[in-house]
Amino acid sequence: MATAMCAAGRKHAPKRAARPHACARARARGVCGCGTRTRAWPWHRHGHAQGPLPGKVSGAALAVALSLVLQSPAEARLEGVNKPELLPKRFTPVIDVADFLTSGEEARLVERVKDLEKETGVKLRVLAQNYPETPGLAIKDYWKVDPQTVVFVADPNTGNIANFNVGDDVDLQVPRSFWSKVAGKYGNKFFWREEGPESAILRSVDAISACLREPEGPLKCTNIQS
């Protein structure tokens, strides 16, 4: 059943009231990347792979961030996905097309993201996806991605579930090593397979929120707090 869902694409069901922390149950729900071998992610982004995205957040950068089709590292190719039909009708800073979060978790996460934006001006946006089931490039206009935006793409098919596309203004505030530390601590496959994708998402957002609220200085965001 899970294999068929992964091959054919998930059909979105209403949010559950509760969810156990177990990768085996995630696989039973059709989380294609959970507990399976994953392919390399060769693009340069903040997070698991070292190296920043140069310049302003662009459509091409988002194509890389949100919709990679990967072969071997020597012949990796990019394919853009643009599915606006997967976007919610009402605006929200958290889009969970993969159904990793319960309705309660998602509602609390939305409030935390809104509070963070009010306090810091940084627009954290969270996209939980299970490639190729993703709105892809459609989120750029939907979220009005700009230099003050951080797009957190959570996708188990990348191996490391925590992938960050960081706007220029935020890049000046936060050390680039911070994103790699968050991905290394909460995005690694051992963590999210054991604790569940939802835990990796929530803990990563906790760490980002704590970092952005720290006072300016040479030690800002040098440690992961959550």
C-alpha cells in the first residue's frame, strides 16, 4: 500500500489528531524517503551540503531548492515543479503537503512563525513535502519570497530532511555555519528516522527562532538552542 502511494502520489487526507514517533509508521503512511536509501543532493545551499546560495533568492535557486530530480552526482539534472493547485487557498506560512504534522502541531507552528516575524522581521516559511508532491516554484509568488525570507524545505527524500534557502538580508545576520549545524543536528536521517519528521521540523524551527532572537554580536547563533 505504501509503495503504491509513493509511486502514484499521495492523496491529501484530513489532518490527524495525534501521530506516533516511528519511522515504520511513517512508511506505512507513504513517506517514501523514510527508512529508504536516499540519493545525494548536489546543489549548494545552507544546510546539509556546505556552501551558500549566491545573490538574491531567485526562481532558479528555488527550482533547485524545491524540486530536484537526482541521478548520479556526475550527471545530476534539475527539473522544476510548479503545482499551484497544491497551495492552500488561504495564506499560511506553513505548508504541509506531506502530512508530517498533526493539525495541532501545524497550528502551533504557524503561531510561532508569525510571532517570530513580528519580533524580528524575518519571514520564516516552512514547506513539508515528499518530492515530487510539492507546489515547487509556486511558493515563490505565494509567499512573496524576498531577501528577508528563509524557506525551510523538509523533505525526507534528500537524506537530510532540513534544507534552507536563505535570503540575502538574513544571510548577513546569521552565520552560514548555523544552517549546517541545524541540519546536522536535527535533519540527519538518524534523527528523523528515530524521532519522526515532525520532530525534526519542530526542533529546527525552535533553533532558528532562538538564533534570530539573540542579540547582535560575534557569538550570535554560534550554538544551537532549542
